[in-house]
Amino acid sequence: MKPVAENFLIELFQSPLDPGYADAARRKADRPSDQPPPRWHRLGDRGVTAVACLLIGLLFAVAYQHAVAAKPSTTKAREDLIGDVESRRTQAEQLQRQAEDLRDQVAKARDNALADRGDAQRLRELAAGTGLGKVTGDGVVVTLADAPPQIDPVTGKPSDDNPGVVLDRDLQDVANALWQAGAEAIAINGQRLTTTSTIRTAGGAILVDFRPVTGPYEIAAIGTDQDAFTGSATAVRFRRYVDTYRMRFTVKPRKGLTLAAASDPNLRYARIPSPSPSPSPSSSGGR
């Protein structure tokens, strides 16, 4: 087997060109340089080129027709979805206002039903402390807004990377700092915070108690000591964000703030499990 392999390698290096290519090259060399190729050859090449161009044009035409035919239906579907979202949002706002009116009526009826006015006042204070009652008072309003997007010097378009975007943890930090500075009630863009409130991101949107909020974000707090908050580590960090990333961060006092009550939470109560029957002794013999 070894001599055969060596002969094959020697032949490969000595004659690297395929015999068919060698014959074609020899025929081309034998033909005079000034003699043009056969007419049928030129007509065949032109025919193949024309057919290829025709097929490509046909494919582009079909694709364009499909795109144009599908565009109206796509646009209509998008408009229908936008209309549904706006309609549902309007209905949700109306239901929210009705719920607030009904909650006020219930609170008035409850206060009238209580014989002891001290109990009624204590109940109102508890509702306000848990976020389930409307409150009014003086406080501060903290405003957070995204930094303007950076412009790419090459393309002149806004860059996708913006380190000055407000995140959910930024709202969490500001809310916690306001609580620490003595806040008695806090609302983010009108959404009242309670002991079970959540601030998180879902799909690029910030949700407060599963309701989306958009910038600029206004965190209103009643009872907060403004000096205590502005001197906190959180406020110092956000002022550094303003200088570094051009994020917007302001703290302004506000008199006569009114924060609406939060929606009633879905409470879950613990239950004592029923005692399980004691296992009966096994009748089978064991070790």
C-alpha cells in the first residue's frame, strides 16, 4: 500500500490540474486570439443572464406585493390594539375613581356608626399609617428623570447606552430614604405605598404595585424632614448622578399635599392545619 500512496502523491504534485481543465485550456490555446467565441455560446450566456434577471425581478415583485397586501392588515391590527389599550386604561381610571368615592362613603358611614369618637380617630390614623386612608399634610416632592441620551459623534444619532436612566432600585432607594427621614405617607406618581407595596421592573417598565409608572417620577412624601433627607447618603449619591450622568434630581417642599388611599390589599390568613392521624403500628414483622 505504501508504494501506491507514494506514486499517487508524486502524480498529484507533478500534474495538479484535472485532465478536463487541461483539455479546455489546450483548446483555448489552440484557438486564435482574434477569433470570437461561437455565436450560440454568446446567445446562451445572454439567455441565461436574462432568465436569471427575470426570476430575480419576479421574486422581488411577489415579495413587494405580499408586503403591501399585509401592511393594511398589520396597521389595522396595531391601531385596534392601541384602541383597546386606551379604552381599558380609561375604564380602569373610571373604576379607580369610583372605588375612591365608595371608600370615602364607607369611611364616613363607619365614623358615624362608631359611638366613640376616639375609636374613629384611632381607626383613621391606622388607615392612614397603612396607606388605606387618604391623607393631607405638608411634605416634600422628589423628582427623578432620565438623563438626555448621549449623541453618537459618528452617526449623530442618540446612543442606546444611557447610564443616566432611572431604574426601579433608584425609586426604592429614594422611598426608603424618605421613610427614614420621617415620612408618614409616600406616593409615586400618585400610587400610594403600603407595607406590602412592590417596586420592580418588568419588560423595561417600572411597576409600582403592578401598575406602570413613567418618568419623570414624582415621589411625594408627607411628614418628611427635608434637611434629614437632603443630607442622607441617598441624596448625596443622586446629586453625584446629576453631575456625572446628567440625571435630573430635585427636592422641593410642598404644603397641603394630598395622597390618595391605596387599593385594598388581598390579605391571606394563616390557618392551623388539621391534625394528621397518628400512624398505626405495622403488622408486618421487621428487624
